[in-house]
Amino acid sequence: MLYHLLFPLHQSYAVLNVFRYVTFRTAGAILTALLISLLLGPALIRKLQELQIGQSIRDDGPAGHLQKAGTPTMGGLLILASVLIATLLWANLTNRFVWLALFCTVWMGAVGFIDDYLKVVSKNSKGLSVRTKLLWQVIPSLLIGLFLYINPVDPFTTKLTIPFLKDWMPDLGWGYVLFVALVIVGTSNAVNLTDGLDGLAIGPILMTAAAYTVLAYIAGHASIAHYLQVIFVRGSSELTVFGGAIVGASLGFLWYNAYPAQLFMGDTGSLALGAALATLAVLVKSELLLLIVGGVFVAEAISVIMQVFSYRTTGRRVFRMAPLHHHYELNGMAEPKIIVRFWIVSFILALLSLTTLKLR
């Protein structure tokens, strides 16, 4: 919005020419989202406390979590508001990639909101059934895949880029639509599984968003993309504003979500942010790189899959409790130590993902 209002005036006021540069607007989006989160956070926490919208705690989980019962949840509303406002203010709203990213983020946030509402407000401990939740996650994911297939951005739309390789790019054809759905739904649920300790999920989300903000800028810059031999996706540089908004919103939310947490994001935030990161990965043609950048989310999801498979087939558990962070808790590791170590791993993985730009 600011871009459309102020940039046309740059011929009269030369200083407004800065709105031409996506780097300037990305910085603006980061600071705007951060400021919105910090300003609205206390009011949201008070409102959620008044409405008695507090987190319910599993009886079979680590005993230390019982004291967290009643902590305000559905804090994803704060993240969504920050990301939406910052993106709408600073992005070029004629860019279709921006609208695709916002569409998927808001849709998944709505699914998470309904799930949280049923759990907390309606006192339905199970929330949405697994099948219902999965169905409503698959719908927008397939729609995005179909949109990209029907409206290709370039000849590489259905081709799959492989990290560390530059010449082998298998063409998935129609299968790309299903692949997009798998990436978005899988990432959304993986982030949801990771959100189990104070600040545990938002740290890796921040680092993953930062990495993809850089990747979006590179993919959308013709000369840099050519130099680094990555696919040039015309218009994707505008996604750096969206990625920056996620970074700023994550920083602001972490202010209240850091141990001991004053606010939980709930499914409203985790499903939305997971989908946002996956959509970024799809739109900048770095889908498989998400396995590296979001390695913490992958490990958490795999731990759950292994646990369920092992228990159902052999009656034995691989971990003391899944997801993985609970296993470390039950082994006696302090919650803050688990959180910080997961952040460190996520930071290393984000740096490793960026090295793939040269190690090809």
C-alpha cells in the first residue's frame, strides 16, 4: 500500500525513490511487523486472559508442563496480524506471488483457529478430527499447485531443483501439483508438532524465514540468479517483503513466547507459519532445500512417525515420548537447554542451506 501511494510521487520528491527497492521495503516490513507484535502483544494477552482462553496440558506429558496450564494461547492471531499488515503496507500488491503466500497463510491460520477454538473455547479436547483438519489443509495446497501448473512462471515451473546439483532437474509434470500439496501440508504439520516448548518453534521459524527471504531475493534477481546458477523466477523478489514480515513478527512474538512463556501461538500460528514457509519454498523453486533449512521440523515429524510405526507394529517405543523434544525432557534435560540447542541446530542448518548456492 505504501509502495503504491508513495513511489508514484518519487519524481516530485526524490527521497521517495527508496520505495522502488525491495531491500528497503523488506527492512520496513521487518520493523513494522516487529513493532506491531510488541505493541499489540500485551493487549492480546490481557484479552485472552479475560476470556479464559488458556492452554490445556496433556496428563501423560512431562510433569513440568502442568504449571503451564491456563497460559493464554491462540497467540498466532498476533503473528498473523503482524505479517498481514506489514506485507500489505510494504509489498507491491500487483505481485501474484504475494497474494498466493498470503492466501495460504490466512487459510491455514483459519484452520488452526477453528481447531484452537474447539479445544479451548468449546472445551472439545480433540478439536478438529485428523481427517477434517487434513482435508482443509489439502484444499489450499492443491489450489496453489494447480494455479502454478496452469499459470507457469517460466519453463521450470514443474521441474524439481535438487540441492547441491545444478544440471539434474526432473520434470514432475502433473505430479508437481501433488508435490506442492505434500510440501505445504507436511511442513505445516511438522511445525505444529515442533510447537511444544516455550519458544521452541518460533526460533527455527525465524531462522528458516530469514534464509528463504535471502533465497527469494536471489531467485528474483536475474543477474544474481544467473551468477549463482539458480532458477530465475521473475517477480519472486517481492516475496522478500513477505519473508521479512515473518521474521519481524517472529521476533516480536518471541518477546512474549520466550521461556517462561506468557503466550502460546497455538495451531492458529503453527499451521499458518508452517504453510507460509512451505509456500515461500515452492514459489522460489527451493522446495527440497526445506528439508535442510527446516531440519528441526523434519526431525520432530520423523520422530513421531517412527514412534507411531514402531508402537503399532512391535508394541515398543523408539523414544520415551514423541515428538523428539519431549524425549529429551523425560531424559532430564532442562527445557531452556533443549530450546537453545534446537535454535543452534536450526541456525547451523540455515547457514548450510545457503552454502548450497555455491556448492553445486
